[in-house]
Amino acid sequence: MRLTAEIWTSAYLTRLRLNDIPAFVVKKGDATAGAVLVKLNTLDGQAKVFQREFNLMEDRRDWAVLAEGEERDVDASLAKQRSFDPDLWIIEVEDRLGRTLLDEPGLNE
């Protein structure tokens, strides 16, 4: 059984908060089945966006970089994604060290 997008997002934001990593929901999507994108803003003009992809070889879902580079270019990529997916969730994480916690147990599965 998979978690809903809203429950996963709430748990993710809590985990970030417990690690003193600022994050907020930029766009709230469909509560049950919306895809979730995570934008990492390193507060130096650079950013990355992560999305879940299915790894066929290992039969699991992994986080992969969708876009990275200058923040304005990454934001343009996010705007494009939003234009064809109204159910999309976007979470922005602000961390100078580049931490997203997406590789931790429970978030990387």
C-alpha cells in the first residue's frame, strides 16, 4: 500500500523540520495521487529539482534529478511541469549544505 501524496509530504516536512532544514509547500497538488517534486535551493543562486522515477532493473522507485542549475532556469522548468500537471506537488527545501534527506530510509523507498 502506497502513502497518499499529502501524507508523504506531511511526513517529509516533519523530518526536515526535525533536522532544522527549512522547507515549505510551493504548490499543493492532488491529496491522494499527485506527483511530488522536491526543489533544493542552496541559497547561492543554484537549485535542483528531484522527481521519483521507477527503476525497472531493481523494481523500486528512486529519486532522480529532473533539472539543475541557475535557480531561475530551474523555476522555469517547474513552471513547465505545472502547466501540464495540475495535480503536482512542489516542495522547496532551503539548505546551503544541499541536504534533502531523500536518501534516508523511509524517504528513498
